Amino acid sequence: MPEQPDYYAILQVHPTATKEVIDAAYRKLASTHHPDVNDSTEAIDKMKLLNEAYEVLSDPSKRSSYDRNRQQTKANKGWDWRRLVIPMSLVLVILFAAKFGFRLALIFLVFLGILWLVQRIGK
């Protein structure tokens, strides 16, 4: 099954955008990518994508269906190896404590905590 395009990215709007914001974004992008204005070869393809995105996001029932499918797709994404970082880190801390002593294991644990916080802030 082919992956559905991200209509929010195509219209350059946030997923919580209102109908008015979507209308304005469509008008702005259509004015620059319309084949009557833009002579590039990609203008027709870009305009087709813009029309498709606008058709879905401007209709409340189509938009809610699209959002549900989008959430479902995100939920069904493959397994993420990053889920193992915290459990494996704890195993490493226990091994560190057994091999090198408690102080070094505590320093390592603090370092891992800082890395985890930086990673969370980065999201």
C-alpha cells in the first residue's frame, strides 16, 4: 500500500490549522505554483498535489478521516530500537557497579540521565 502524502506539509500548515488558515495557505501557494503563472515543468504536478491536499483538508469529514489514517500510520510504524536505550542503560549501570564499584556506576548513571534529558528536550 503506497504511503499517503502529508497534506499538511504540502500546504505548509500545522495539523491544528483552522479552515481559514488552510484557505489562505492554499491561495498563497496556488498563486505561485499555478501553471498559468509558473512555466516550470513541475508546476502542474505541484498544483495537482495542492488541489488534492486542499480538497481533503478543507472538507471536515475528509479531514477527520485523513487524520485518523495518519494517526494509524504513525502508530503502525516499525519497531524503534531507541526503546531499548533506557533498559540497556540500566543493565550497563548494574554491570558497571559489579565490575568497577558504586561511585563509577553512579557517575555513569548521571551521565545517562543528562543524555536522556538532552534527547527529550530535542524532541
